[in-house]
Amino acid sequence: MSTSDIQNKVAQTRAQLESTLDEIEDKLNVPKQLGILAKKAQANYEENPVPWVAAGTAAVAVVGGLLAWAVLSRD
């Protein structure tokens, strides 16, 4: 290998490392990932809101049941 080949290989390796580090940084950026998740959830809700409404109703029923149990239970 010539010096030029080695320098090209080093430059290519550095570029790959930089790209990999950028991807890792994006994955570890919690606010950015939460924003992406929120956009996906919103798009999913807009496409089909029925499961979201059902899950919300179930959550309210569970919390209401737990509150009623806590208030009405005899201790």
C-alpha cells in the first residue's frame, strides 16, 4: 500500500466513524426520540382513533375502580 492509499483509507474510516457517532448521538437524544414517538402516535391516532379511545376509556375505568376500592374498602 502506498502512503496515498493509507491516507485515503484513514479518511474513509474517519468518515464512517463520524457517521456512526452521529447515529448513536441521535439514538441517545431523548427529547428528539420523544418528539419522533409523539409524531408517530399522533399520526396513528389520526389514522384510527378507535383503539386510542378504547384504551383511554379502559384506563379511566381502572383508575376509577381503584379509587372506588380505596375509598369504599374497610380498614
